[in-house]
Amino acid sequence: MHSAPGRPEGRGKIERFFRTVNGEFTVEIASDKGEVGREIKDLAEMNRLFIAWVENIYHRRVHSETKQEPLQRWMAGAPFPVPQPADLAEAFRWSEHRRVAKTATVSLHGNRYQVEPELVGHKVELVFDPFDLTFLRVRLDGQDAGTATPFQIERHSHPKARPEVPAEEPKVTTGIDYLHLVDNAHSNHLGTKINYAALADPPAGAVDLTDTAAEG
């Protein structure tokens, strides 16, 4: 989260959020072995626990000013526009610029492609999925200029593209702590496919983690 330079008016909200994070979430994490708190083995586990805390605690606590839970206030604006798959794919494409050779070809990381003859001598933008270099779109001055036909393919993915490696499942630890309760509740919500709206009204018999946090 950022605020505009020279415009401090909105920084109070940002600072207040991080004060809550530090006072309720970070304080529950052991900074070193042997210290009181949850020991975190890697960033993936930290992110998972943080998301669980936000969705089950922070989003369900009534705000002192709005008198609403953040989740309820957010859902009041539903339904929300949903991006189309094609738009999402376009947003995550990469691009590089190349000059078209006299043979109406361009090179990209060891691959060669054929483009339209009228593009010879022009500097074009090649737009592509970093995990699939067999299909490239060509743009000239920001305008669509067709596709690049594969002529010689040496590699199928961009050298900087790294597939996401699934995080290992955390080892089961003994004992019960605050973040353990939050994590389990979040996993149960995901397992039963409860949506954001349902989180505002937990099912009968569910543990109220807001009360649990208050008692702690």
C-alpha cells in the first residue's frame, strides 16, 4: 500500500492497519527458535497464516467508525465485475521489441519467426505468453500487426519464466496456539467452499475466533 508523495492525509489508515497486524498477528510469531509463539518455516507458511488471519479475524471484526465488519461493507457493493479470462491472459503477457530483418523474420531467445513483409526494417513489439513461445502477436506503434509464424523453435519458454513450485505441506505440530486456530478455521472454510459473504455469518456451531482473540 502506498500514499502519494507530499499527501500524508491517507497515511494514517495505512499505519493503523500495520499497527493492528503487528499487535495481533506478528506478535504471535516466534522470531527465533525457543521463543514463545508459532515457529514459521518459510514465506509460504507465513503468507498462508496471514491470509487466514485476515479472512477470519480482521475482516469479521466490527469497525469502530463504520459500525460494520469490513467484509460486510465490501459485500454491500456486490455484484462485482468479473474480468474475462482473455483479459486476464492479456494482462500477464510479456513483450519485447525486435527489429524485423530483411528476410521478414525476427529472433527471440534463439527462436526465429516469420512476420509480414511490410514490417521489414521496422522495430516491432512481440507479445507472448512466457511459458509458450510458439505463439507471438506482433504490434507496430501499439497497433496489431498480425502474428509471428514459428520458423525455427529452439526453446518453448522464456529463459526468465519460472514455473511456480507448490509449497510443501507444513508439518503437523503439537499444541494449540492462536495462529493454529486461525489456520484450521480458514482451512475448514475453504474445504466447505464457503464464500466471502458466508464468512460474515459463520455456520452454527463454528468457533468464533473474534471472541477467542479477545479472550487471549
